[in-house]
Amino acid sequence: MARYSKFIVAVAGIGVLIGLQQFQVEIPGLGGVVRDLIVGALVAGGVYRIPNRGA
């Protein structure tokens, strides 16, 4: 499971982006593009912080 942890975080982030767009979740004062950039940056940071562990 640890081998696929970066992949799981990336897929979960894509799921969050799709969910936010599907349910039309808006952050007051920010546009949809800014919301997507914020979520994308959080996902990229999460993937970056997970250590690389091979088999």
C-alpha cells in the first residue's frame, strides 16, 4: 500500500476537484479557477511530502 501512496493522493485530489465542480462548491470572493488552483496546489504539496518508497 505504501508503494502506491502518491498515486492514491493524486487520484483523491482529482476526485476532490471533480466533486467541487459537480456540486458547484464556491469559495466566497474567489473564482472557480482560483479554487481549482488552490486545490491543485494542496494536492501537489501532498504528493511531494509523501516519501518515495519502492518495493
